Amino acid sequence: MNRNILFRALCALMLAGAFPGTSLRAAEKEKAGDTILLTIFLKHDQSKSLAEIQKIQEEQGFYKAFPPEGTRIVSWNVAMGIGQIVTLEVPASKLRDVNVALEKTAWKAFRTEYYPTYDLYPIIKDKLANPALAK
């Protein structure tokens, strides 16, 4: 009998969001909908000069096709010695479009790698020892 009461109490607390992070996870799921974050590495081919890479991009229509309509750029950075790192917010229905756009316009200029990604910062920011880092 006591176990049943304890179990019900724990369930009620969880449903009410009493455990840290429960409401955060629910908010993340609601915000995400059917979108994912996709991090793409466009690795430079170091046998080509920057001018050669840019010429290939222009000839293949890279910036006209990528990123495809319906996606959103979250960040686009250069990591020296690696290449460009692009993070997109992509509806699940547009994942194929991202892949095809890169296959058609980036492969000659770059080697590509894809990584499903998620934002860990909202989960860890309150754990950071230096409050200035948690802004």
C-alpha cells in the first residue's frame, strides 16, 4: 500500500514538473517540432587554392542551391585547417533537399560530413562555475 502511494506521488511530481529539467525538456520538444539541427563540415580540399574552390562553387551554383529553401542558417563558421562548419535548422521533410543540394554543388569543392546536433547550453548554463559564462 505504501509503495502504491509513493509511486503515485512520484508520478504526480513528475507530471507537475517538480524535477529540475523536466519543464526544460518539454519546452525543447515543443519548440523543436519536426526540426533538427544539422551540422555540416565542408572540408577544404587543400590541393586546391581558395580561388579554385570559389570558382567551383560559382560554376556549380553552390550559393544559389545551398542552403535549400525551408531551412534556416543557425551558424556558418570557418575552422582554420578544417574548412567551413555550417549548422542548419532543418525540418525533417527537408533533410533530403539539404543532402541533394550539397551533392550537386559542394562535392567537387569540399568533402562533406554531416552530424545531427542539439543545443546543450540551455541544459548546462546553470551549472557553470563562472556566472559570466552563463549569459
